[in-house]
Amino acid sequence: MGILSVKENLEENIFRDIETVAEAELPWEALRDKTILITGAAGFISYYLVAALLLRNDRYQTNTRVIGMVQNRKRAEEKFGKLAEREDFVLVEQDVCEPFVLTEPVSYIIHAASNASAWHFEHVPVDTMNANLSGTIHVLEYARKWNAVVLFISSLKTYGEVTDGSLKLSEHAAGYLDHDSYKNCYAVGKRAAETLCACYHKQYGVSVKIARPSYIYGPASLTDDRVWAQILADVVYGRNILLKSNGAAYRSFCYVSDTAAALFMILLKGGDMQPYNIASETSDVTIRGFARLAAQAFPEKNLTLVFENPEDEKEPVPQFSGRTPEVLDGTKLYQLGFRPKVGIPEGIRRSVAILTARKEAEKG
């Protein structure tokens, strides 16, 4: 392997993650000698997508050219390290909300650029919504120009509040969203973007695939404000796990490498305008359950759950209010052949190993 190879430039544990994505049983030949554009390429999930494609180039000489569209080139170069110097990978600094300066033909586009944290929803709701409106229009226009296939990464948040008595959210569910609340900037923006995709497919014949991931977790960052990331950070630092609620929320989780493999499956095998939930059928758990599994994964750390509000310590009683929890029915994706490989305990152990190694590298 050369000095710029994926294997030589990734920490061992994260390389193992990337390898499981790159070796997934998929019709990868469709990407041979093709150019693929990934927006938001320096993001959590996009990093896995980029690295997997480069690894396949290393191993199978697939000659896939990857264009990574990023908001800040310098930060992206720091994240990718020497991989940013490869000839098969080019970084383009571009705000997706602005008309594209890119002129290169592409065969595939994965639109992953989106503000996805609660901080963004609260502080920059206009920017959050704009990435899913203007950004998606620019992506679709570029796809129309080059006759490219688009994978739009949507969200389970598009379902809103479903009260039909179902225990899981299937792709046809459509619940209530208060469109007059700025807090729904992300959910309404994703829902509207899916409609934009449908319009471009109908009027211009653009090929669009839609993915609706569940809660993606993994080694994102020790400063990430999402609750699962805060739990992982507590484990890395050896702190008792702090919960700011009773942790009763029931959710679908999917480890980042499984999610990346699922996205490639939808891109390469999914039908146009046929949304696919991404969920691992063994990884539906409450926040409290996720935290408990994190503590149990490292018994040597002797971690316990602590609660910001003492009244939340009592084990919550399940409430059957008629509202469907944020648990996704992944039947459609399983029918394409998807099989997740990483359960929550293993995903937590992998994440903590990677984050710990990253922390030690930054320290020393």
C-alpha cells in the first residue's frame, strides 16, 4: 500500500469500520470509472462514505473519482489528513445554499449536507432550513444537468407526530408537524426537500433515491451535543453517565458503519422515489437503555447512571399514549438485502475505542 492509502492513514479501529462498509455485498461495479459528488463530505456519516470509496479504489482499482463538497476546506483537509492529497479525491469549498461553482460532470450525487444538531435548530433555524431547500434545489439542478443519480439523505424526523396506533414508523406514515414553529426547521425542511425530489423526478426525470436514517451513533466527537454522543463522552472520560431526563424516549439506533453500508445499498439497489428507513432491528432501545448498555460495556470503569433531576431516577413506566415512538420499520431495506453487523454494545465499544485513541493523539 502506498503512503496515501486508506489503510496507512486511519487508526486501526476506524479502519475496521470503513472496511466493513467497503466490503459490503453490493453491486459496486456500477461505480467503476464514475465520478461521485458528496455534499457535506466532512460530516460524520460522509467521512465513512468517502473513505469506503477510496478503500475500494485501493483494493479493486475501481477508479471512482470522489468530489467532496465542504463548507470549510481547511477543516476538511485536517479531518481527512493525507487522504486529501490523493488524486482520486478532490475537495471543493462550496456552500450548498449558493449556486454551484463546480462544473465537472458527475454520475452520482449523495446529498448529505445538513445541519443536524439541536444547537443549529435553536440558533440558526434559517440556515438549517435553507440547506434542505436551496441546497437540495442546487443538487437536483446539478443532477439534471449531468443526468446524475441522486441519493438524498432525509431523516426519521419527516414523520412528525404519528398517532395511528402503530408501534413502528413505516415509510408511508405521515404525522403532524407544526409548520409555524421554528423548532421544526429541520423536520419540515427535510419533508419539503423530499417533495422537491419528487417534483424533479416527475418534471425532469431525475433519478432520486431517498434514505431516512434512524439515530446514527458512533465516534463523532467528544463535544457533540446529541444525547448519545454525550453518553459516549462520559464513558471516554470515565465519568458517571449524566441523564438530563428520565431517558424514557424509545428510539431506533444504527451504528455509523451499518448506516453507511445501507446508504450505498439504497443508492445502488433502491427504487426511485421509494423512501427507505435505515434501522437495525436489534438496536431499538430507550435513551436510558442506551446509557445502561454503555455503562455495562465497560464494567472495569464502574460507571453508574446519574440524573440531573432526582425525580427522574425512578424507572419510567411505559406510556401508551397512542403516539408512535421514533422506532423505524426497516422491512423495505431488509428486502433489498440489508443486514446490520454491529449491535449497540459492540457499537459503543468501537466508538469509545476510536474516541479514546483520538483523544490520546490530540493530547500527545
